[in-house]
Amino acid sequence: MQYERLVQWATEVWQERWPDREYVTIWASAECSNMIAQNQVRAGRRLRGKARFDGREALDCPAVVPISDYGSRGKSTVLMATAGAYAFKFSVPDEGPFEVIYASSYFDDDVQDLTAVAVLPADKLETWAAFEFACARAVRPRIRRRRDVYIIGGTDAFFDPTVDWEDVILPDDLKNELLEDMEAFFSKGVDIYRQLKLAPFRKLLLAGVPGTGKTMLCAAMAKLAIEQGRIVVYVSGSDRDGASFEKIQRALQAVTAARYPVLLIVEEIDAYLHEDDKARVLNVLDGVESPNNPQGALLLATTNYPEVIDERISKRPGRLDRIFVIPTIQDDSHAEQMLRHYMADQWKDEHAAVVAQLIGQPGAFVRESALHARMLAAHMHSTEVTLELLQQSVDSLLRQLRASSDFLARRPAIGLTSGNNNKKPSQPSRYPFPPRR
Ligand SMILES: Nc1ncnc2c1ncn2[C@@H]1O[C@H](COP(=O)(O)OP(=O)(O)OP(=O)(O)O)[C@@H](O)[C@H]1O
Ligand SMILES: [Mg+2]
């Protein structure tokens, strides 16, 4: 564990500086190294009893990089935290001076909290507590309440929960059911689970062919969850480490530690179900290793390989509470709505002529057709997208899809279709779930 390096360093410094004095090692408050506290809690500050803070000396600690974290609050950029190593100096009349050897550091890329330790004389804990309190009070008004989104396996760029619910174009009943499921769970379900002495953990799966809007739906659900004061934990398998169970474990730790209700998003959950880890993932779904967050945790998982979610999961009640099939475009009105959305100000009623060709396609197809048509028009220095251009764009995209599926069907799988290193089965010829009506 990394904090042990801090403790080891602090005790060595202590023994060098105060070889004959007994000490205790404690978890300390990360705010003591914050620059805001350092500016406000200055040498000469009186603390509880007759103790006085006499100043700080910066120390070199090989395990600590002195670094500050800035975040945004409204429109302004504010200092959130500062890591560092110090000897804090105090004195108490008639008792003489003493020091606290202190170090704070970031150890985990995902849970961006400072870890801090301190070594000090056992009989000076009260003075130290008063000092920590003064530092915390100096910093706290400026600290954001918390992070709203924790990304496991990747940076913030991997997930952007800013999609508006209205911009996800899917059948209304599907969207409503999904939203109602989340709200019913957090508002009523959590208490019911608790009354039954069960960990409140509900599990939903979004299954659908690529490009139907699963990721978009997750982002929109996340935005709504954050607006309701919940925390989002997002697990990405797209970084270099791929889909490892260790990430799920880290996510579960974050869910358990959160003191708020959590929406846990695991994208492409099928990738975690390879032989080595499958039993452990099943344990999580079963509740054996599931997070115990008394405020409730809702798992939103996605897949485009539902056949990997075998009967052990899909037919065993309780492992996945609900499977939502995210369909391709099913009817004219849905197709037209999507097309209008992506043609935006270029929409003309005559464009509706291509609508029939969009049925059975995912949303990503419509977006690409519309974008391509608009680009063709712009390339021709035209300010309007004619039906002819749109038709040309739809046809060429359809041709391209047909050609690539013929080509891929004739070739053995060479692993180009998967974004990460995990082996996935090839796409089934027929999608196993019936389309949603
Ligand atoms: N239902 C939809 N409503 C609006 N836009 C959509 C919809 N589906 C897809 N799109 C458009 O296509 C893009 C790709 O969709 P998205 O990444 O959400 O698909 P996905 O289902 O997660 O695909 P994959 O299974 O490959 O991860 C979206 O960013 C959006 O622009
Ligand atoms: Mg996706």
C-alpha cells in the first residue's frame, strides 16, 4: 500500500529530528497542506488551550510531489487541494515546542483524494486536532462538495454526461420505462431492499446492435442522476488496460465508499465475461461481492453481444433485474424524428422521401447520412441540402455497409472489429433479441 511509504518516511524523519521522543502515527486531514489553509492559518495562530502554531517547514519527501489540483466552481477556477510534506511547528507554554511530521499525496488516479499521514507526540493530539480543524475551516468553503463523476479506467474524456434526455431519440415508452425504473429504485426501492435486509443494488442491461444510442442513453441517464444529487461511477474498458475484473472491483469500492446514491455504468459488460473472470462477475451480479451502499446503487450495463450474457445470467432472476433492448429504427415516425434532428436547420419536407430506407438502421446511421449530405452540399458551396444529395449519402452509406459485411463475412475474424484487446465473439448473423415494438 502506498500510504505505508508515507508513514515510513515520516517515522524516519521523526526519529532523526526527535530521537528520544515517543510518537504516534495517524491518518491526517488533507487540508493541512492546502495552500488556502497555509495562507490563512499563519504562524502565531492561537489554538485550543494555550497552544500556538509557530509555522511550517517544507520537507523533501521522495513519495510526495508537491502539486495542486484546480477545479471549476461556476465560472471561476479554484484551488481544490495541494499535496506536500511538512514539519508543522507548535509550542505550548511550560511544555516547550513540538513538531508534527506530515505528508499528503495522491495515490490513486481514479479516486482523486489526497491521502495524508502525520507523526506526532501522543500527548499532543488535541493541539493537532485543533490545527486540522482550523485548516479545514479555511479550505472548506472553497472545496466542491464532492466529485460527481468517477471514471474508472480512463480520463474524463472517456465519458461526458452532458447529453440531454430529449436528444436521445428512442421510443417514448422505452425511455419512460428506463427512467421510471431508475427513479422508482432510488425513491422507493432502496428502502424496500433495506427492509428486506438486502444490499440495495439494482442491475439493468441495455442491449442492442452498435450505434443505437446505448452510450448516449447512459450519458443522458448520468446527467439526470447528477441533477438529482447522485454520483456516477463510470467504468471504461477502452483504455490500455482493457476489461479487467480489477476495474469492476475498483468501481465497487468507489460505490461502497460514496456517501450518496450511485449510478454505476459499465459499458460493454460482455468484455468482462471472459472465462477467467466470469465467475467473479457472476458473484457481483448475485450479490456475493456486490457493493453495499446504503443509499442505493443502480448498475446500468451495456452490450452489443447479448449472446455472451448467457442463460446463467439472463434467465436467472436477480442476476440482471431487467434487460432493455435498445432497438434500431422501427417505424417511419421514429426515422423522421431522427432525420429531422440530424438535418437540423437544413431539414426540408422533401427529405422525408428517404425515411423508409432508414428503418432497421441504428441512429448512428442516420446521423452519418445527414452529416455526410450536409458536407457534400458544403463542398459544392451550396447552402441547401437537396433530397438528391441526401439520397446519395444514404445510398453510399448503405453500399458501404453491404460491402463491408460481405467482405467481413468472407474473412476469418482478425480482431479488427473490437476496440480493445479482449476477445469477443463475432457478431451473430441474426440479432437474438426480437425488435422492440
Ligand atoms: N437513439 C439515438 N438518438 C439520437 N442519436 C443517436 C441515437 N443512436 C445513435 N445516435 C447517434 O449515433 C452516435 C453513436 O451512438 P452510441 O455511441 O450511443 O451508440 P452505442 O449504442 O453506444 O454503440 P456501441 O454499441 O457501438 O457502443 C451517437 O453519438 C448519436 O450521435
Ligand atoms: Mg457505446
